[in-house]
Amino acid sequence: MAVVTVKASAISLRDGTPPAKPGLTLGSRVEYSQKATVEVTNGDSIGSKYLLGSIPSSACVSNLVKLSDAITSAAADFGLYRTTQDGGAVVSAAFFGSAVSLASADTTGTNITHESGTLDISKFDQPLWQVLGLTADPGLMYDVVATLTAAATASGTLTTRLVFSQGN
């Protein structure tokens, strides 16, 4: 065992010779929160989509929390799509969560940010475009979408709270 001192990227840049200012994804950031509520209806089938909000490609995601009524048998992927104005194509259908159950009531909230493993904790300070494997920020907005992977056999409310940060 050894005593170590480990610096986060922003501290290493600050302490470098010459000192450097952290880039847009390191250091202080402004945090934003979006809440969305949609109604899921008994009979909504697999492939049904619920558009929950938009997020810039330059954003770093902190949290995606899911709350819901007991929407019997329903499950959904929570992912990123191009915006509806940009054609609505799938970017990563299960970016946040894969087949997340909506079958039981969840009134306290479940953090599904890292459920699918795509947004690994080692990538927590990376902007979406980088996590998605792009070589540069495309300057786009993405829609956060829940897509049913198991049909709903009851009606109920699905609510999400998305927290992300940008810039410094």
C-alpha cells in the first residue's frame, strides 16, 4: 500500500507548466434541469415512443431519474435520438437505460443515468458527442426518448428529471 495524491484533469491543467485553463467540459459548469411528464396508455405497444426533452451535444449528463405509476408489464429503453425537427433518427436507443421496468410504481425516483453502461462513470465529465464516439462536437440537440420494449397493459404517468451541465 502507498499514500498517493491524484489530481482530476482540471487540477492537473491548473498546476501544469505553464498553467492551462480547463476546456469546456472541465472545471466550473452551469447546471440545467429538465422535468418531463407523459401519459402511457393501456395498449401502447412495443416501439411506442415518449419524447421527454432535449439536450445539447456539448452537455455533460449528471442524472436521469425516472418516476412512474405502476404501468403493468411495461418496460422502456431510455436513449438519444436526433430531434423531431432533424428527422428523429435513433442515435443510441438505450444510451441511458435498457428495458427499464415501468411495471411497479416508483414515486421516489430511480437514477437510470448509467443503467445501460453506455455512460460509464469514467466518461462522466465527457460531453455527449465524445461519449457517442464522435471526433468533434456537431453542435446538435438530441431528444431524450423512452421507447417501449414491453407493451403497457395499464395506463399511468411517466416522469423524468434530466440534469446536465455545460461550459465553464
